[in-house]
Amino acid sequence: MVKVFDNTKQYEAEMRALAILPDGCPAAWFRVHSTCEHPDSSYGIQVWADDEGHCYGSIFYPSAFYELRNVREVQG
């Protein structure tokens, strides 16, 4: 797993919300990728986004709301 992110590289990961859903089940894992081609990216800093275009924050700052696993560098 990647411990330190490099803004010049691309990453893929699995993410899930750190909340329990109303039915008592934990949130499902979903795929995200790093990109600076998103409206929420600022000054060329990459953010985590899914294929539908939802943003989950900067790759440099851990979120209190989401958990990452299986982070891997994508070869250009």
C-alpha cells in the first residue's frame, strides 16, 4: 500500500464511508482514482474521485469520513 502520495503520479484505490447505514450494514467499498481533472481540484492538487464524478477530497489529507484500502500506483 502507498504510504506517501506524489502529486505527479496517478493512483487507484477502494474507499468506503465510515458510517453505518440505517439498515445496520456498513457502507460498501467502491473504486476511486486520483485526478486533477475535476472541478474540486485546486492549483493542480489531485483529489479522489469516482467514475460518476463525485469528489472525496485531496489525496494529501486523510478524511474523517472515508477509509481507503488497496491503494496502488497506476502506470501511465
